[in-house]
Amino acid sequence: MKYAIVLGDGMADLPLEELQGMTPLEYAKTPVMDELAAAGEIGMVHTIPDGMSPGSDTANLSVLGYDPRIYYSGRSPLEALSIGVDMKPEDVSLRCNIVTVSEEEAEYEEKRILDHSSDEIPTEDASVLLEAVKKELETEIYKFYAGTSYRHLLIWKGGSVMDLTAPHDVLGQTIGQHLPKDAVLREMMKKSYDILVSHPINIERRKKGLNPANSCWFWGAGTRPALTSFEEKTGLKGAMISAVDLLKGIAVGASMKNIFVEGATGGLHTNYEGKAQAAVDVLTKENYDFVYIHVEAPDEMGHQGSIDKKVQAIEYLDERVIAPLKAGLEQAGEEFCILVMPDHPTPIAIRTHTGEDVPYLLYNSGKVQKNTWKYNEKEAAESGYHISRGCEMIDYLLQSGSSL
């Protein structure tokens, strides 16, 4: 039996008036997911433990079977694993987003955060900007490391773990009250604006009508994580396919194979087909048992507040990932289970994450059912199936596959 989880990051949402009272998932044309739903099971799962922040970090750990209450030590340290940073026990890792803040205000504290991703800035440009910041601000205590797109890293030697605000949680808001209480971190953010605002890359971005990547933003602090091996935990030889360092870092910590897919960006126009083919290949040609295909696009479109693009991201997931994955496994003659789900909702209305239950779709090729439901939040909630602890979802998946 082969197992695949297709994770549409932030795919769940709320009913929208613009979509005739439907959610983006309900409105989107998803014939393959609906076909799998009718032949399988749908339900709801609670991925975020009560009282914990509804982030992709806690949620994806949960989906992979790692109870965040036990294993979570902060978001940025997981990304540090992916980047290859050898964190010491006394180090604190922080996410360093390169964001867009408004430029008309004289005081940095009065500026507003406009875009947490700087129009999904390419890694090549972002790395040049981070290098400019690094040249001016890096010390023996504070070290910068380049990641992917707008997502980068600051290692604070002998630092303190503190509550820091995620930029996508305060879009459009004045930033003063959301800046770090720590004076050094706050001053570095202010200086980063002075370094970046007139950088040649940002001058060119403005000419092209793109948001300038004009400030660093620190958040997601934590210490070195310690995950148990996924294979020891589940008995499955597992692989990860994702464009973002968070998921790749979880895979490193869990001793899973990380698969690089050329053209995988974490944005709307990522290499969907490449991810699907890589998943088929690792399961059918490399003797792996399990693959986790993470697609960031629905979450990014939710943060951007774009209804049309979020619907499009969901349709791409259906047509360009799930359809070829299913076809490839069938052609290989494999029996398989596919679990499709979001990690958390990213409602268009608020442009950030929430911790409500999310819908799942579980299909077993050897146990085809006949149902009339389709895969969306409303029908999943009405199905009667519910998993109260997200970290038990992986066991539920394996039990489904072993019950043939």
C-alpha cells in the first residue's frame, strides 16, 4: 500500500457573498476531488491544538503525526533545518520576512504593513536584498541566512524566545504596536528599511508596478527542534515535496527524504505537474511508502485577499496535482490511499490563519465506496466523521490502508 497526503495550505475558508455564499473550495471546479470524495470518506479534523497559534508550523506537524504540544519549539528553527543551519542549544532562530511597508510616513513606527511577501519576490532578488542588510547589520551575535522568496532567517546567539507578531496577521495595520519589544531587534528592522527603500532592485520593482521589498520583519522565534524519525514513528519510508523551508525543515527533522522539484516556488504559478510526477516516481520507482505533497498557493492567495486566485489555486491543485498523482499510481498498478486536506483555514475575509476545523478527503483505491457527497467544508461537516486531534490523522490514514 502506498500513501500520499496532498496538503493544500490554507485551502479552507468561510462562505463568501461574492461566491453566492460558497467557500472557494465549494465554488471551485474540482472534479477529481469530488470523484475521490464520492468513492471515499470526507469529514472534519481539528489540526490546531486549543490555545496554540494557528500556524502552518503547528498544523503541518499535527498532520504528520507530531503533537505540537510535545514537538513544537518555534517556526523558524524548523526552517533553519532546511537551510542547513547548525543551531546550538543556546541559539534562537527567527523568521526574517522581507516585507512591503508604506513609505509616505516619516516615522517607521507609523508605517503600515502592505504585503507580507513583497509580491512573492523571487528568491534571486530577495537574496541580493538580504545580502545588503547582512553587510550592514550582521554581527557575531546576529547572523542572517537566505531562504526562499521572502522567507529568510536570523540566528540570535544566546538570544531569548519572545512573542513576535507574524506580518500576515497585521496587514494594513500601523506597525508601531506590533514591533518587537527587544530594542536591538526593533532597531535592526528600522535600519533595514533605510538600507532597502532605495536599493536598485526596489527602484526597478516600483517601475514594474511591483511592491518594493523594503523592510525586514522578525517573527516565529524558537530553539532547536527535536523530532523523532518519521519512519520509526509510523513504519513508513517517507518523502516530502514542498517549495517552502518550513516543510523541508520538518522533513529534515523527521529524517524524511526532501525532493527538489525545479520550478516549485510556493506561489500560484508553481510547478504543479512536477510535484505530482515526483510523488509518483518516489512511490513507484524508489520504493518509498509515503509522500507528502505540500502546495502553498491557496494560503498565499488567502493572505493576498484574492478570491479569484484562491479559487484558481484550488482548481490547479485538483487538475495538476491530484489528477496526475491518481493516474500515475493507477498506471503503476499500485494500491494506494490519498488524503487531501488543508492544514488550517486562511479566510479571504481576514487574510490570515484561523484555528477552526478543516475538511479532509480520504480515498482508498482498494475500498471504493458509493456516496453522493462532494469535497468541501459544508458537506464534510455534515458527514458525521470527525477527528478531534489532528496528530491522530496519520494513524487514521494508515488504519484505512491496512483494513483491506
